[in-house]
Amino acid sequence: GQSLEQPSEVTAVEGAIVQINCTYQTSGFYGLSWYQQHDGGAPTFLSYNALDGLEETGRFSSFLSRSDSYGYLLLQELQMKDSASYFCAVRSYQTGANNLFFGTGTRLTVIP
Amino acid sequence: NAGVTQTPKFQVLKTGQSMTLQCAQDMNHEYMSWYRQDPGMGLRLIHYSVGAGITDQGEVPNGYNVSRSTTEDFPLRLLSAAPSQTSVYFCASRRTSGHSTDTQYFGPGTRLTVL
């Protein structure tokens, strides 16, 4: 099966940089995705890494290392509105439909 | 485009009652799925479909049925509600070929309480 582990909570100061880690165990997957979810809202897509390395999208960057079974989401210039839960996810080879499996999520709290 | 829509937004049921959660998407996505979200457990896949007439089970299918008669609609039916089914339910869709097949679009969710 699949297993994706994330820290349950992270707190950071407004304007700072924070890294949210994701370590995974899966026999094969297409890439690592990240989703953001505000309280009471729906998950929304943030970033995707098909290949090893860093992908940058504005203030957000995501990194993947398949050899280390590890990825992270980097948020720069933190804003109060970045307070949310962040989920890593993999689309696995293991099922016929390549379903998307999610980690348990990291709740980020940005403080003034 | 409305994206993925879900109804109702909130629902309270009594144990043993049945109901259907509605989901529709207007992006012509082949793949649709249902997740439930419980505190500390992330999103768990209930059922999914790769096209009209094709459905299959996810991680936690017990107590739920689905059907896919059209590309647009993917309703989730609770057969006999139990308190353990109290959760937030999300419907999602994505493409299965071409670009952005890892971008999954979620509906706003249905918050279900079973008493």
C-alpha cells in the first residue's frame, strides 16, 4: 500500500520561510502533489513534481527526491492567509485508475 | 464553468436512514471520486469512476454505493447511515490523459452528521 507521513502541525512567523516535509512509502507513483485546504474549505491544488528537483510557483516551491522517498513544500514570505492545512499526495501505479492518495496533512499556523 | 458542485452542504441523519449525496462536474473529466475527511486522518478514498458505467472501490467503501450513468454526475449513496459515517465528504474530478492529470478538482464538501 501507500504511506505518506507529514508533521501534524507547524507554526511560523509572518514574513518568514517554512518547509513542510513529506516522506512516503509506495512502490511506484507518477509524481508528488501538494494541496492546500483552509478551514471549512475544499482542498485546492498547489504544486506538482513529476521529476526530482525543485518546482517554483510564486511564493511556493516544491521539491522531490525519489531516491530519498522525500519531498517538501516551501512557503516564502509567509502571509496570514497561508494559515491552512497542507497535504502531500501521490498518484500511484498500484491501482488501475492510478488513484490519488493523500497524507494526513500538516496544519500551518502563521503568527504575527 | 461551475467546476465541481455538491449538494447538500450540510445534512443531519438518524441512524439507519439512507440518503444520496449529489456531485456534478462540468469540465468533461473522465475520472471522478469520493473522499471522506475525518480529523487527523486526511482524505480517504471511498469510491471512484474512470468513466460512465465504470465504478470501483477505494480504501473505505463499506456502507456506500455509487453509480455513474453520465460523465457529469457521480452520486454517493449511504445505504443505512451509522454514526461512524459522520464526516465531511468531498467529491473530486480530474482528467485521465494529457496535461494536468495530477490536478484534482474538489467540490465544496458535504458535512454529514449521523445521530
